[in-house]
Amino acid sequence: MKVLALIFLFLSVSSFAQGGKEKIIYKYKKFESFDFENIVIEGETGAPDSLSISPRFAKRFKNRLPYRKNFNAEIRKGIERVR
């Protein structure tokens, strides 16, 4: 019985060892072309009426900052502080 188990073990180990190391070579496509003229897309076309954004009036806001033509006085004060 032990001899039979030993023979079975030896045969199973040797069967795994038969594969050996084979060099695997990978080959990739160097060029592939697509023919877009023969592609057919099926579906329905229509205007998206329920998804449209309804137009609204643009609200004009009043500028809360005072309008000034120039800031010469502030520029002069800044130059005086640097001196």
C-alpha cells in the first residue's frame, strides 16, 4: 500500500515537472484601421422639449461701491507712508 502511494506521488510530481520553462513571445498589432462609414447607429432623434431651459429676465444689480474717476489721493498717501 505504501509502495503504491509512493509510486503515485512520484508520477504526479514528475507530471508537473514536464512543462519546463518555455519562452513566451507576445505579439501586438502594429496597425489597426476602423471603417467609420459602415457604422450604423440606430435610435430616435428629436428636440429635447422637456429638458430645455426656459428663458428668464436678466436682473441688473446696482453697484454699491461709489464711482470714482481716480484714486490719486490714496496713491499719494501710500507714497508718503513708504518714505
